Amino acid sequence: YHLKFKRLFTLARLGILPKRLLECESTVPLCIECQFGQAHRRRWTSKGRHYGSIQKESETKPGDGVSVDQIVSAQPGLIPQMSGFLTSDRIWGATTFVDHVSDYVYDSPTRYLR
């Protein structure tokens, strides 16, 4: 927190603060803390441009159009288990299928066997 720049320049003219502060009186400097304080976070839904749907007009029933994406993890993770014998299997990736019409999402984990 600091005083307003108008007040700082007045104190510099009176000799209370160094006179060299008057050099930047014509162009008021931007204080980084003030910039952060004045900044407002934008909603994530309003960021960027919306380009429309990936669904084509010819896709009218489920299964007509499906998108596929894969992810691979550098650090394999444990397989969740509720009961039974413990396993040394690891999940190292996943394949995701998304239906364009019904928005049904299916994830298929990829296992790594030791």
C-alpha cells in the first residue's frame, strides 16, 4: 500500500521526500501492486472464442459420430480395488470415447502389467 502519486509528488516538492521523484511527475508510473488490485478475474466460460459444435448435421442418432482421445501418464497409477487379491498392475493411460449426439462418455483405462 502506498500514498496516491499526487500526494507523493507534493511531499517531494516540500522536500520531505527526495526531489528525484518529481522527474516522473509527467508520466505517472504504474505500480505493480495496484495493477494486481485493479485486475478482475474473468470467468473461464467467457475466455476465448466459441467455434460451435463438432457435431455434423448428418449425425442424428447415437453412434453416428464419435470422438476419441488418448492420454498417457509418465507416472503409472495404482488400480483402485475394493476387495480381492492385491495386484501389481498399473494404469498408465486412458482412452476416452465421446458420442456427439447423446454426449455419452466412456473411459477405458490402459493397464501396464509387470
